[in-house]
Amino acid sequence: MRVLVTGGAGFLGSHLCDALLGEGHHVIALDNLLTGRQDNIAHLASDSRFEFMEADVCGPFDCGSVEYVFHFASPASPVDYMIHGIPTLQVGSIGTFNALEYARRYRAKFFMASTSECYGDPTVHPQKESYWGNVNPIGPRSVYDEAKRFSEAATMAYLRYHKLDTHIVRIFNTYGPKMQINDGRVIPNFMKQALTGEDLTVFGDGTQTRSFCYVSDEIEGIVRLAHSNEHEPTNVGNPNEFTMLQCAEKVLEVTGSKSKIRFEALPQDDPKQRRPDITKARTLLGWEPKIDLPTGLKLSLNYFKAAVAQTATTAK
Ligand code: UDP
């Protein structure tokens, strides 16, 4: 089938393109390259079943008839979405409407990449899909959190009013090869710092938690959900929870680095704890993450080493 992936040159979007091509589909990746990178899809250039279209999902675009629309376009790291606050709000509102309308025009299925950020700074732990969240609607993270919450509302409205076949995944902190080394997220930051001998910058006292999912596990869950009949949001993440101090220690172990840890100010509204309840994904999709954090960091090590070396060459 012909499939459209918005944000197809981003970290997750490009991994999704690989997986969909692996299933035998014809894949069109649409990306305005605001935070996506052509490097992520360079290996697909000679694949006749792959097309790249440089365009903004917020504007007009036409890539012909498709049977599935995966809406993955959006800055996703806190550093990126705070720099690009207004484009983030636009892609989660105008962009989501455009992607939904595109799916409606061709009666295609629609898949929305949502996020654990919908839960905000959660007061319920671990987070089940039925929890409505605790989001500051005017804080610095609101450009992302509220855009994704709006996207979920829009997706559910197209399901209800237009009977579009829609699916929503709530993605929890995902990491692995193709992450941009300077995107500011904790794993690329710690890996870069460890590999260059800089101090690892732990924000706050490092007791805040995240649960990290290796990218191949995340993509497997997403693909299974895309094939399912489930319309309501489904958490896909790894429930193994770490404090940021533990995460820093794991990165030091895996890299064998002698870097020290330095504490820096905690950003405003930084969620204190995050862990998915994945009972629904387990029962509905028979999905279970397989790769723990130390293993995933080892699998990512060569990529991060190459990315650090490339950054050093470019900086010269
Ligand atoms: N963090 C950190 N040091 C860094 C970058 C991030 O301690 O150099 C912390 C950040 O404050 C947050 C957690 O790591 O508590 C995860 O941050 P990230 O930006 O990866 O994503 P988030 O889960 O906050 O969207």
C-alpha cells in the first residue's frame, strides 16, 4: 500500500519509514526539515518504493492517493520545541487538521503520534491511558503538550464525526541511533558529554524519573497498533524507570567515560516522574519491550560515537 509519513525525516519518523518499507509498502516521507534531517533517510535514496517530499504539513501538499497517513511531524525534544514554539503549536493544530483531511480525502487510515507529555507532570503513577494528566496550559512546555492534546482531540473528532479509521499512540521517552546529538534530550546529551569527557549535566537533584524505550521496541509497538482496531490512545513505552542520576551512571558505565556529574538548574515544569502502564499494549497488541537501558545504550554507542566525531569535524 502507499503510505504517507509526515515528519518522515525525523528520528522516529525515519525509523518508521524503514519499518514500513520492510513490510513491503510504498512510503512517502514528508518533512520540512525544521528538525528532521536528510541524513536520516539518505540510505533510502535508491529505493524505488521510497519518495521524499520536502514540504510543510501545515501548508498545501499533494503526494497523490495513499491508504495510510502516519502523522509524526513535530519538534519533539524540549530544547527544539521551546525554540520552535509557534511552529510546534502549528504542526499540532493546522498540521494535524491537514493530515486528517488528507486521510479523509482518500479514506485512508490515520495514525497520530502522541506523547506521554499529555500526562504533564503526572499526579498518578504509573500513567494509565485513562489518566487525564496534569498539564500547565501556559507554561514553557505547553506549546508541545497542548498541541499534542489538541491533536488527540482532533483525531478522536475525525473518528466520531467522519468515521475515519484512526489510531493514537502515546510515545514515552524513546532513544537510539539517528537521534540528533544536539537536540538537548537527556540521552544524546549524556552520551555526547561522556564521549567528549565533559561533565554530565544532571538537571535538578537528578531524582526525577523517566522510563526509556529503545527505538526498535517503540517502532514494533507502533506498527502493531497501526494494524490493530484500537482507536483510543495506547501507551507504548518501556516501564523500566530510572532517576536521571541512575541514567547518568548507566551512560558512564556503557561508555567507560571518566566524566564527572555536574548539577544544573531544573527547567520549569519538568515532570518529576514518568512511567507508562503498558497493560493495554501488552493485552491488546501482545507487545512487550525487549531491550533494557544498558543494552540499548550499547546498541546506540557506535552511532553516538560517529555523531560526536562528525560534529567535531564540522566544527573545525
Ligand atoms: N535532563 C538532564 N540533563 C540534560 C538533559 C535533560 O538531567 O542534559 C533531564 C530533564 O530535566 C528531564 C529528563 O532529563 O528531567 C528528560 O529530559 P528530556 O529532555 O530527554 O525529555 P523529557 O522527558 O523532559 O521530555
